[in-house]
Amino acid sequence: MASEESFGVLVHHRGSIKRKTRSGVKFTDKDPLCIVVKPTTSYDDLVRSVLMKLGLEGAKRVKKFFYRIPITFPEVRTPELLAKLVDVVSSSGGSNRNATTEAAAAGSSSRPAVASSSVPVYEPAVEAVASPSFAVDLNDGVGDVVGSVDILPNALQGVPPVGVGDGVLGDVEEDDVEPDMIEDDSGDEVGATEAALVVGGSSSGTQQYPPHFSSLDLDAMRQEGVSGHSVGFGARDAEGTAGLTEFQVGQQFQDKDEALLSVKTYSIRRGVQYKVVESDHRRYVGKCSEFGNGCTWLIRLSLRKRKGIWEVKRYNGPHTCLATSISSDHRSLDYHVISAFVMPMVRADASVSIKVLLNATAAHFGFRPTYRRVWMAKQKAIALVYGDWDESYNELPRWVLGVQMTMPGTVAILRTSPVRVSGQVDESQAFFHRLFWTFPPLIQAFRHCKPLVSIDGTHLYGKYGGTLLIAIAQDGNSNILPVAFALVEGENAESWSFFLSHLRQHVTPQPGLLVISDRHNGIKAALEAPDGGWLPPSAYRAFCIRHVAANFALTFKGKDARRLLVNAAYAKTEVEFDYWFDILRSEDPAMCEWANRIDYSLWTQHRDDGRRFGHMTTNISECVNSILKGVRNLPVCSLVKATYGRLAELFVRKGREAEAQMGTGQQFSQYLVKCIEANLKNSRCFTVTLYDRDNSEFTVAETTPTGSFSLGTYRVSLASRTCDCGYFQALHFPCQHALACCAYSRVTWSSYVHSVYQISSVFRVYQMGFTPPIPEGFWPPYNGPTVIPDPAKRRAREGRPRSTRIRTNMDEADPNRPKRCGLCRQPGHTRRSCPQLGGPSHTGGQ
């Protein structure tokens, strides 16, 4: 056993004979070797110990030392030292042996001074790359990673090389031009041309640099007096850095951010840690966390004022420490590095989930960052692509002026609240409060849509909270169309009143309009306001059945009961409603009592007098997913700009479709044609009886039932456009019974179709297009106070971002159900303390 003043080179139970082939380096097992090295051990003593252990003194001499790292266990890597032995040439010129042999020993040191860098648990698969100094034995069952290494006594004793030490800050030059060489105290120069991973940097000049860890002939080292470096590789080095280059003195970067990103990515790729010694607007100095304690890695970058670029002035690498600790995270993998990586994904889709970005980051870097860090990285990426979050609020006033210049008639109403400093109002600033906006094509389009509007709100997912309120219409081809927007602080009576008052005034002044919404008290207060213009008969209200069913499920469990309530709501006749309601009452009378507390005209189709046109929900999710996908993740000014661009694209696409259908002679929309064709198939199974001379009143008897619920005989009035089945008056086009009556009377059914279903009406919805936006440089100047975000709306800075999901009964956990580990699914512990987390050999006390 080695003493406290020495460190042991433990025996790896394999020797090896190395022979070079064209395919690389191969090994065969031999006897083990054990050597104990003291701090005072010289290179000659090390060579002598190797030869003595092998019993080859006088017969062989050490020409080179190599290293290799077995990759049998990804979590633990033990580098091995291999000595290349050659025959000793006698005075007669002959050699003692013809074979060239090597001895291998594991370089697992017992010294605590070895680096404590992290070896990641999550590692991406990296294809082995062969190079002159780095190769993988693919034929060996273990798959050793092999490379050459230069050994010198100073490195074994933890002494940094000449010219590099803790006093690096004292030699900072004022000029931005520094020498490319590092001078030691004796005046000797050591070229800083070792290799390391470089990301984003541009190498200056055309000089050629040596490959990774080039093996130096030890005889030449003795003759020239040049000191080499002892090199240790962690797991990430062995698998992920083959063939990569190091930082080079003179290497240039466009700015400091690019330089720091390269240094951090290098540290992550190597699986090691470094610390910042100095960082300001002119220079940046970093060195290994184990600097002076077994590793000599150091980098210094400076700003070249004349060129405005950053340049590597001093570099000593690569790392000579080993990554011995195991961690699933890395200190250098901050949200700045992650932001640069996820930028392409965020640019392609701003709504990409944090979970997707987190998994992609873990797969790419081999470390798994926290959810919060990835969320912050996404927010930074969005700010870089779509504009700063805070500055975006101040851009809104100019956008209002610019869009009104682009399209006269645009309605954009911005409301702010005063900023108070020490009790006094700051006239130079104002908090953003609310914004309502709509465009002339939307105002024109609503006149040709169905006479109903759905309103709902959705949360914003960015740096600042808030709610986006949307009013949605529908054309005669069942295409949803947002017609007005508002950004507000949240859903309350004041915000809904602000939105609905401007919606009524600017977009939906038509009488008899139906408003479909949820049961939010703020909406109720705004619609029932005496001066709001939403009271009957000017307008009517209906509930979204999806929200009613969700509220129902909070009180009554079970999908069957919820389905019965929905079936009753969709029933188009009172008879069918009673049928489903009686079944619901048989399940639990309390369910019917709950439903009876809501006016039937608000949630059932058979009592809406045909105002719904068959629409029972608000369609907010369909609108967000199809037209406004991703806008909730953007800064506010980019959000409102996106609505202009998305709607302009929608109007072009839908307008072309309607125009093409009109050009082929079609009279009605595709939606209506499909419904009529389906009804015509069933209209042949009826017996029609005429009851008046004007061919308007009929009875239709079904010879074969045509659905799950059938009355058998139905009364049809073509004059009043009604049928006992309820479809004629609910959907405003002939049902299957009305079509049978039309065929019996030899009259065309097209005269009984609502005008909204005509293809000409659909075309008029999209007839008015959008104008290309005027460039921001031509927008009128804004001279008002600076608009800033309300700090109270900023999301929490610490911890995981609070979810804005509206929780329902599906999110409620059974309190009697035991909690289980998310990894092994066993009770009694959590994922973080799971015994299986460390692998099969892991135990709780270790």
C-alpha cells in the first residue's frame, strides 16, 4: 500500500501487446503490472520500475507511454497507462529481441487532488472516430479507447507547466494585441497549441495545428529538454471528443457571447468544470476548477478594440484532470447555452413544449438540465427571434399607429395605468393594461358569417402573464374565423366588459345575435349590463356544452352520466331530450336537479329557437390550434403582429378556394353539399302524404328507422321550414324528411337553404383582403409615455413556472391511493431517492 506521500497506480488485470495495423491499434491480454509512484519519483525511476516489474532490464527500453480508457461501464472510466518497449541495441548493432511489447497498468490514482468534474449519466451515442492519435478497438469485446500520452514527472506531481500559475492576472497588458506565446520566468516560450473542442469560433490565420495529444518520442524529449503534459480523459472525452480541435491562440469570435458559448460548450463536452477568474468588457479568463491541483487548463480571451472582435490570447490545454464524480447536470449548461441550442426549434415552432426541448437538450449534451432552466432558455430564444419581452410593450403604441396607417379603419384601443413612484405619478412611464384590436376585413367578413359569435379566453405562456380574449365566427362552410382580440390582465368583469363593449360597437352590431360562452361570472356581468347592448332581443346568450359538462363532472363522477347530459343537450326535439333526461334521472335524480338549475334555453339545442346553427361549443381550442398556433408564447407586440400575418394568409387561402368553387358553377358550400347528400340517401325510405293544396304541409312516415332515435312519423312544413325531427329549424337547411317532401312535390330544395350556405356568401367573407404592412421605419412617431409591463404580471423567478391549466376532476388524485416512485413504481420513496437510480449495484446507504 502506498504511503500518504505517494500515489498508487493500481493493477488493471490485463497486460497487452500492441501492434500497429492499417485498421488501428489492437490489444491482446498479458500479465498485470503494479507500480507505486511517489511525489519524488522521476521519469527514469518510473521507466526503471516498469522494466524491473517485467524483468526486462537490459533487454528492453521504454520508447513511449500511451493511455487507453475502457468503455465497458459508461459511468466509471479508468485510464490505463501503456508503455511501448523496444529492444536495446547492443554494441554490435544487434537487438536482444525482435518483438515490441507493452505493459498496461490502470491509472486510477488514490490522490484526492484528481479533478472532481462531473461525468454525466445521460450520454448521447457517439460514433467512434479513428485518428492518428485517437482510435477505438472495434474488434476487442471491451471496446477500449486508445490514445497516446506524454508523461513527465512534473505532471505526476501536480506541478503546472512553466509560464502558467495563479498569477495570471498580474500580467494583463493594456494593449489589445498580445503575444501568441506564453513566456515562463526563464524566458523560454511554450507554444499554446494544444487541442480542445471549439464551438462557434472562427480560427484566424491558416497555420496548421498538431492533432490531439500527439505522442512525443521520449528519447527526443530527453535530448531536447522539452516537457510534455500528463493527460487524463473522462467518459465524455473518450466518447465524444475524438477528432475535435482545441482552442488555438489567435482564434477569433464575433463577440463575447460567442466566445463564452464556445468555452462553456467545450467544458460540457469534456465533462469537466472550470471557474471564471476575471470577466469584464475587455477580457475573460477562466481556468480549470482543479487548476494547480493536478490540471493546468487555462484560457484567456481579450477584446481587440480596433477590430471589435474577441480573440484567444493565451491558452493551455487540454484538461489534465479526470472526471471522477457522477452527475446528471453540468454547471456550464446554463440557460444561455441551452437557448443557443434550442433556437432553431423555437424559430420553427414557438409553441414547442418545454418537455420536448428538455429531452432534446439532454440527448445532445448528455446532461439533463432542470425544467426551469429550459423554460428560461426558451424565453430567451423567443426574445432573440421575436423581440425583447419588456421592449415589446413599448412597441405597441407605434404598432397601433402603423397598422392604422396600413389599413385605415383598423380598430386598436390601448389602455394604460399610471406608474406611481413614492406616491407621485410618473408621467414618463405607464403600465400596459389592456388592448383591443380588429381589422377591416374581419369587420366586413362577419356580415356574411352565421349570426352568432363565440367568446373565450386563453392564457399567455410568456415571461409575463395575461389573457388573450378572442371572438370567433363561422362561415357557411364551417370554417372558424377570429374576428376580434383583446389582451387583458385576466378574466374578470372589467376586462370582459372592455372586450364585449368594443366588440359590440365595432364588429357585431347586428340585432338578434347569439353569444356562446362559458359560465364565467365576468361574462355574465358584462352581458347583463344595461348599457352593454347584449340584452334580448338585441342579443341572446348560450352556454358552451363542453364547459357545462366539465362543471357537471366536478360534482358527479363517471363518464356515462356526463355522456347522457351531453346527449340531452344535443337533442333537437323535446321528445328526444326527455328520453335522455329520463335515463339520467334513473342514474341519479340529483343529476337532473343540478341540470334543472340552468335555464334550458342556455344549454339545450331544442330550446334555442335555431339560433345556434347546430354549434354547441366555443371552438376556442380549434381556433388557437389551427390559426393562432404558437402566438400565446410570443411577446405581446409579436403576438398582435402575428394575428395580422396569420389572418392575411387565411384570407388568401380561403378566398382562393371559394373563388375556385364559384368558377366551377357550384352554388353551395362543400359542407352543405355533404350534408344534403347524406340526407338524400335516407329520403328514399319514406312515405309522404300531402295535406294542403299549396304543397307546404306534409307528413312523412319512415318505412325503415333511420337512426338511434326515431318517432316513426314526422310533420313537415316547407312554408315555415320546420320538421318534427328538429334538424330543419336547427341547421337551417332541409332535413331528410323535407327533402322527401320536395321530391314528392317536384320542387327544388335549394330555395329552403339559408343564404349563409351559398358559396357566394362564403366568398364574400374573404373577399376583402389585407394590405401588405408598411415597414416599421415609416410608422408615425409616438410621443406618449413609455409603456412598460406590469411587474405584478411577471411569472415567478424561482422554481417551476406555475401552470395556467384549468384543473378539472381528471386532475384530482385519490387521497387514499399510496404514492409510488415515478421510476420503479414502488411505494415508500420518490424518484429522487429511488434505490434503482444508481443502477443494479446501487444500495441505499452508498
